[in-house]
Amino acid sequence: MPPISPLSPLSPQPNPSPALLLLSANVASSLTTLQERYLSFLTQNPQLCPSDIAYTLASRRDKLPHRTYALVQDGQVVDASAPAKAPAIAPEIYLIFSGQGAQWGGMGKELLNDEFVRMDLERMDSMLKMVEHPPSWSIIGSPAPAPLVLSSQP
């Protein structure tokens, strides 16, 4: 078995989805240089899977005070942010999810217009149809009529 070179692709197939590269540095000038180097590296090594690099940057690197991101797809930068300094103290964020359907009815409707979200939902829907006892409904289809409630538990 030949040894793996440092530039070998880590994923078996390239991911058509965009990859979010999260970058940080101690000073703004270093961050700009870092961003340029990563984007140049990806351009010069198209055989690499950007999502593998994105995973490493997000999960295995320190989060330093100066931060930016780049959204990369097919070897091209789709979007990038200007460098910004993170607050010294992280804000407290609370998430409340009741699980009781408190969201509004058309909440996810606009997400279906996004090509990548729709592709993911279609893939999930096809997998759901392959289970031993598939549901009669579709993830992205029209909702089934609600059954009449004949009795309820106290």
C-alpha cells in the first residue's frame, strides 16, 4: 500500500455543497494573510475536499480573537466576511425549543427555494422511503390532512 501524501484527498468524493472555512488569528493582519494562504492553497490543490479542511478548522483549531470566514465551492470563494474582533466575553445565548409545534406554519417554506436544502431534503426523503415500514407521507410533499381527534388523554 503506498503511503498517503499530505495532499491526498481525505474524502472519497468531493462534496458539491459549499464549505465554510472558519479562520482566526491573534491580530487582524495575520488573519488576512491566513485567509489568503488557505484560499491560494485550495486553488492550487483542487483534488482536496474543502469540507475536510472546513471540519479541521472548525473542530480542531483554537478560536482566536480576530475572526473571519470564507464560503468555498468548486474551488471558488462564494462569499467571505471582513475580519472582525470577537467580544472579550461571549454573550449568553439561550435556545428554547418546546417541541410542541409552536413555530409558525410557513416557517420552512422559503428554505425549499434553496437548492442545497432541497437536495438534502430530497435525499432524506428517498432514504425514508427505503425503510422497512415507510410512512405514507413525504418530507417535502404537501402535508397530509390532519386526522380528526375522537378522544384525548387527560
